[in-house]
Amino acid sequence: MNIGRNILYFRQQQGLTQQQLADALGINKMAISNYEKGKRQPNIETVKVICKALDISLMQFMAYSEGVELSAGHFQNADLLTTAQKESIESQIRYAAQRYYDACLCANAPCDRCNLPAEKIALPEDLAVAAEYMRSAIGLPKSGPIGNLTHILENNGIIVVLVSSPKRGKFSGYNAISNKGFAIISINSNYDGVQQRYALACELAAMLFHDTDNVDLGDIVSRFLLPTSDLCCEIGEKRKHLSFAEIRYICEEYGISPQMVAKRAEPEHIISHSAHQQLLRQIREMQHFVLPQEKPTRLEQMVQRALADGEINEARAAELLNQWQ
């Protein structure tokens, strides 16, 4: 175990600067810097005080070992986060990735694969083509509702990590590749099911296409979640009016927002501009449409497999699931 790296990791995870941690401990910033660089080693009593300041247990501090590294990390809306906030979020993601890798080793399960294409491609000009490519990349048919997108991604070697957004920052999504072979997508843990699926699809697009930073991914994601052929099949090719009560069924089946259906219906010439505006007014008057969150389960599945096979005990299982007492 590298004590200095652990201090650095948990400090960044808490979003603290070296000065802030030093102030909490009543020591100078140089001491923290020396600990993290390995120039000095704190004694066990100092480590306990550091753990208290970082709001973690000594067992949790000692158990952390850095082995999984992330590369090509990419934040959506990176300009809405400070450097310290990004470091904190990446530390949480790296810790979750490390626990996933350790759980797979304990369960004797491979985790060195990601089914996405090895290279990104240029974003097709035809948005429908881009959406079809996204579906094919994770083994989905060209049309039809997408079920639990979180589970589909996990089954394709992409672990999903939910992270809380910093208090003074706006975190929407992040993606990276690990040095162990699997990929990671992380999104805001406060999102409801509709927002979550949208954010996951945006991160998937960012992993498949070049130069997505300056592109509005909304139209591509919309066609990925709801192909045009499905839209026409569900509501018809030409309508005088649409109601919120009708499109609610589509939203529940496809895991999308009413606004997404309304936004698609006019450009596809299914409804007129006036009918579109009328539908938007209905949506605004109704209560916020919410779907349940999709929960990542791959990590827990690996832990339960290792536990059932007697490869780990209950204490190690709690450690891997981050369920510290």
C-alpha cells in the first residue's frame, strides 16, 4: 500500500485542496505535499487523524490500492466544473472501477473486454445513420424500444458508475477506458430514469464518434432511443393533434421524455407547428414526467458470485460494495 497515494486519492475524492486538508489537521501545506509525494511517512496516529478529516475509516484507507488507471477521460460540459471538482469525480470513478476489477478477479470472471469498436469514426452527416451505428455498436436492432440501457452497456463491457454532482458544479457525464480493458461511463446519480438514459446515450455517442464536444447530441440521441420508423408506427405518419395522455405510453415504453416526442413530431411532418405548440403547452401544464432510475448491477453480481463460491467472506464483500460500517 502506498500511503501517500491513498492520501492524494481520498483528498481528491473529497474535493479538498492540500491547504484545506492541512488546515483541518492543523499542519502546514508542505507536510501534506511531502506525504503525498512519499518524501515523508506519517505515523499511524497521524494517519488516523487524516482519515477522520477525510471522513473515512482507517480500514477503508488501508484497503484502497491503486491498480486501475483511466485513459482518454472525457467530461461532458467540462467548462462547468473546476479542476478540483473534476479530480474529485475522477477519483470516485477510479475507486468504483478498482472495486469492480477486484470483484471480477475474486469471482474468476473476465473483465478485460469492451465490445465497442476499437477506433472512433467521424460523425455521419445523416443523424439516422449515426443513431443506427450506435445501436449496432452495442448489439441492438435498428428499431424497437431499448430496454434497460444500463444493463445493456454493462453486458457490453462498459461499467456504469453513478456519481453525485458537486455542490457548486454541474456534472452530467464522463467516459473513459481502463488499463484493464473495460470501459467506464459515469453520470449524475441525481438524474431520474429519463435523464439517466439520455445522459448514458450521450456518453455512448462520445465514445463512438470524433469531435462531439461542439455538437448538439440531442438529435442523434433522440433517434437512437426512438427511431423515426418507431415514431411513425407509434403515433402515425400524419396527425392533426397529439395529446400528452397519448404520448405518455410511448414515453414509458421507450424511456424518453414527452418533450423528445414533441420535438420530433413537427420536423418529421407528423403534426403542424400549431399542433406542436399546443402539445408543448399540454406538457408544461402536466406534472413532471419521471421514470425510475436504472441501477447498475454488474459489480454486485460479481461480488455475490465470489461470495457464493466461497472466494471471499462477508467483510470483503462489504468492502467491494463500499458498504463500510
